[in-house]
Amino acid sequence: MEGLYTQQLDIAYGDRLIVEDLHLSVPMGCITALVGANGSGKSTILKTMARLMKPKGGTVYLDGHSIHSRSTKEVARQLAILPQNPTAPEGLTVSELVSYGRFPHQKGLGTVSAKDREMIRSAIEMTGMTEFAERPVDQLSGGQRQRAWIAMALAQETGILFLDEPTTFLDMAHQLEVLKLLHKLNEEEQRTIVMVVHDLNHAARYAHHIVAVKRGKIVRAGTPQEVVTAEVLREVFGIEADVIPDPRTGYPLCLPYELA
């Protein structure tokens, strides 16, 4: 079986089991959003599927092979991950940061090839960061910094991109800036994107597939219309909410009004 999926996945911190017997399949070429309350296990699932954590049991498969049995460089040529709140060394420029994304493709002492330079330029251009290419990352706004990190992930030249809460601590304008960029990357580059999303309305608007998680288990997975329902919101988030069609997009819009 091709693609990215888990079978009987158990994930633990020490002796404490966080995720048990997880069967999750990621639709290729789509945007998938993992949603759930704080502490539900969604970031833990993302990190394990991206090979940052080793499962206690079960397997994460990438194109029919266990992802944890493959070399780091081999996996890094197929998927990239942007963790939550990444930080760059002081004074590092956007171009220098983005160049790190070419590491999985370099040989020997990591000499930068013509192909590397082209991919770095392309990633910076694609994320709208050309005018900031030589500016230190720590001098950018929150939205610009996030775009610089996404450019680094794009330079890695992978078909799959993982992001852990990419809009955390950003204001509303910068949140939309990042989400629109991810939507563009999916539409124009056919990138498979898997992201942990805090805002359910953002998930409903920008994701094709939503996975609602509670205590490490999938409560429901499917389209925004199938997952963003009053019933699921009550079970997963413990809230009462009206769910109405967004007047602009038709996607479900969550209006919470009471604790369940």
C-alpha cells in the first residue's frame, strides 16, 4: 500500500500510554488537519508520523515501508516537518536558513550545488520572501518568520509537509497569510500537508480532511462537513456550538456558546 498511514500505533511517554491502537491514513495530495483539545495527543501523533518520536508499538508506513526502519536522510527526502515555535540562531539570514533544507540532498561536505541554489531561490520566491532574503530571521515579523521556515521546508523538496500548529501566537492577518500560503502550495505544487490546527474554523476552511482526536483516539475523520458537527464538538471539545454554513465559502462554521 502506497502513501502514509499507521497500523496499531501505540505511543507512550515513559510508562504512560498517550495513543493506543491508532489506525490513521493520510490522503495524498490533500491538506489534513489534526484537531482536538489541549493534551489530546494530536501533536504527539504528528511527531511520531514524522519520525521525530519512536512508537511504543505498531508501525508508521511510508510507501509501504516502516518509516522508523529507514535512514534519516532517506525519510528527509520524502517529508519535511516544521515544529511548533522553531527558533533560528541570532543573525542567521533567511537565505542561510532556507539553505539548511538542502541538507538531505547534499553529499560529502555539503557543497552547495547549482540545483541547491535554484531550489533555495525557488522556495524563497514561492513563499514571497525574496525582498527579505538577506535579512536576519530574528528581525522579521511573526508571519514573515513562519514563511521563512516554510521556505526552508520547501527547499527540502519533499512531497509531504508536516506542521505543528503553524499559526500559534500569530495575529489574525498573519494566520491567514500562512494558511493561504499552505493552500497555494497544495493547489499549485500538489504537496500533501498534515498540520495540527488549534482553530477549528481554520481547519474547516483550509483542510480537505479533518481528524478529530480525543485522548489519543480518533473520534471522527472525514471532510469538514462530516467532522465539524455539534455532536463531534460536544464529544471532542466539551462545548455546545451552533454549526452553520460559512456565508462566503459554504464550509461549516463553528459558533460555540456554552460548555457541554
